[in-house]
Amino acid sequence: MLSDKHWDGTTLFASHTRPNIGLLSSYCVSTALIKISLILQYLRIYRRGTLLFNACRMLLVLVACWGLTYSIMAWVPCVPVSTYWTQIYSPSTPTRCYGYGSTSVAVFRATYESHAIANVILDLLVLALPVPLYFQTDTPLRTIQGLLALLFMGMVVNVFSLWRFVSMLYHRSTTYPTFDPMWYGPVSIVMAGMEIAAACICASVPVFWGPMVASASQLFGHIFVTKEVKVTTQHRFELFGSKDDISTLAPRLGTDLECYKREAKLVGKKYEARVGCTEEGAVSFQYNHEGIWAG
């Protein structure tokens, strides 16, 4: 409305701050949950008890505490919550606001900027967790390529989060040169939206990779390798001796004989084995616990 010849933005400011609670709180929750989802996927990669596995667990606890703390401050910036958008009508009235709802410029700036810089640091830590896999000699090439793609997408997320942080520093969390969040805030809001969108894609790729490559193979008519199997070989036993006299059968190593069936069971103190290695059928024999073969 107009007052003398100046625009009074009190009503407009109140209408802006009311939905700002939902935007701010959803941003705090989303940044924490996306990091947690990525760390949980890393826990499936590293063996339990290793240094990297324990590092993932520690970072998981740190991210959970960080996200919970700032989410509470975002959801409940004042007591009652309605004070967050009504305190501008009566600035002289004592209020119980803190963090994102504080009337102190120093506290207000510290809350926004501390969350932003912590978000950048935690993004870098989460991005660094799978880096040791790049240097392991037994890591498959396609796994390395997938991790490099994940690293690239993670860097895009970090660019948006860092851009948001620099914008907040430049305008001192919308308080410089004047307190005008509706004028200085859009850049930070847009960067926050881009960051969350890119982070959601980054966290969802490992889950939807299989259906994605299957759809791509049908669309482009190419064959994509979605799983790799490591094949190992080992020596088998071959029986030699007279088939008519079962007592002459004995094992021998280092042959290419393929046995189509092998069964063994313990009978008293002896192992009874049944091995099907010939077309005529399986041959039964026994050997005791000392490894001496008998018919």
C-alpha cells in the first residue's frame, strides 16, 4: 500500500516470509537426506571393520546431527511459529525467535552462512569417500567409469552449493546493503533448487542404473553390460584304476575331467563320496579320516 509517497512493504514481506519456512525447512531436510542416502550406499561397498567403513559411519552420524539441528531451527524459528511472519508488524514487542528467525543481524547471518559452509564441506567429504576405489587394482573398469560419472555429477552439485554460499556472503545473507530478502534472496534460492535437483539425480543413478541401461539398449539397439562375473578355475580330482576292481581307484590332480555330480557324506569315521565322472555312471568309493582310499 502507499504511505505518503513511499511503498510500504510490510504486508508483502509477511506474505513472503510465511512460505519461506516451508522452502527453508525442506532445503535443510533434503540436503541432509541426500547425503545420508549416498553414505548408506557407500556402506554396502566397503567391508565392515575397515577404515573407510568406519569413516562412512562417522560421517553418517555427523550428517544426521547436522541435518536434524538445522531442520529444527528451520521448522520452528520462533515460538509460536506465527511470530516468524508477524514480528514485523510490532518490532518493539519481545519475541522468542532464534536462528533463522532471529531479529539480530549477527545471529541471522551466522545461521544462514554456517549452514551453507557446512553444506559445502560435507558435500566434499561425501564426494571423497569413494575416491579410494579408483586406485584399487581389482576394481573393474566399468565400475571406475561409473564412479567417475558420479564424481562429475557430484562436482556439479558442489558448484551450485558453493555459488549459493558466495552469493550469501556477498549480500551478507540478504542484509547488505539493506535488509531486503525479496531482492537479494532469489539468486540463493535458485542455486539451492539447482543444487537439490542435481543431488537427487546423483543419488538416484545407482538405484536406477539397471533399468536405465536396459531402456537405452532397447532404444538404441546396443548391448550394455550391466553385470560382470569374475570366473576362477581350480584343479579337480580324476579317478584312475580299474573300474571292475573298485579297490584300485585312486585320486589324481591336474586334469581337465569334468565331473557332472559330486556328493559326499560322513559315515562313522569315514567319508563316503559319490562322483559322476564317466558315461557309465558314478563310482562309489570310501576313504578314512587319514586320507587312505578304500573300496
